[in-house]
Amino acid sequence: MKTFLPKVNLDERKWHIVDANGVVLGRLAVQVADILRGKNKPVFAPHLDAGDFVVVINAEKVALTGKKETKKEYMSYSGWKGGEKFTSVAQLRARHPEKIITHAVRGMIPKNRLGRVLMTKLKVYKGNVHPHAAQQPAPLKITA
């Protein structure tokens, strides 16, 4: 059994733009993670970076179902005893709405060196203005 090694041309990476306005967070994160990994391409290999760039705009308008806006909490730990901090989605949306989408996508990609490289191709912005107009990103429709 030989390992399939496709030829990945780094010059052919595309740019996609996603409007998160009213889109459910989980459905958005799944499709963005698939594009970052390259699972939508015929040259996909789990050990290679064959994915495209994704620009997400209107991060503050992403939707959550149920009572997740107040009940869901993100934990950070300082390393000290009793150093846990809990932040609700509503607090994070007010301060850094980009982190909601980034955290959801990070949970859906590999937790290794490849995953860290993939996360550099994700660009998330609060409003609908982004600095990647020169790359001519193609609009991507998130299917429900």
C-alpha cells in the first residue's frame, strides 16, 4: 500500500468570501473548515495542505440556536490555581466577535502542525469591510 501523494499547486489557491449575517455558527464553521482543509477538491490528502483561503465578514451577526447566547461559555486558564475565566458568547460578541468564529473553526481542524498552518488561511472581520479585495475573493454560499 503506497501513500497517495497528489501534486498540490500552491499558486492555484482560491479566495472565498463568506457573509456570516444570520448564518448558524456550526453550519458556517463546518463548511469553512472543509474549504480550509481542501476536502472539496479531488486532490485532497489528509496529510497535505490543499485548501483555499476563506474571508468571513459580518462576524458579529452570526446566529446561534437555542439559549447559547447566554448559556454557552468559553473558558480560559491562566495556569495558576483558581485561574479559570469564563466568558459568555454575549460578552465575547461585544468585545471580539471574530473569536467566536475562529474558535468554532479551530475545533474542526487537526490539532497539530498542519492545523496551525490551516488557521493562517482563515481571515475573520467584524464588519463587511476587509483588506483582501485585491485577491478577488469569490462569494461562497453557506448551505443550510
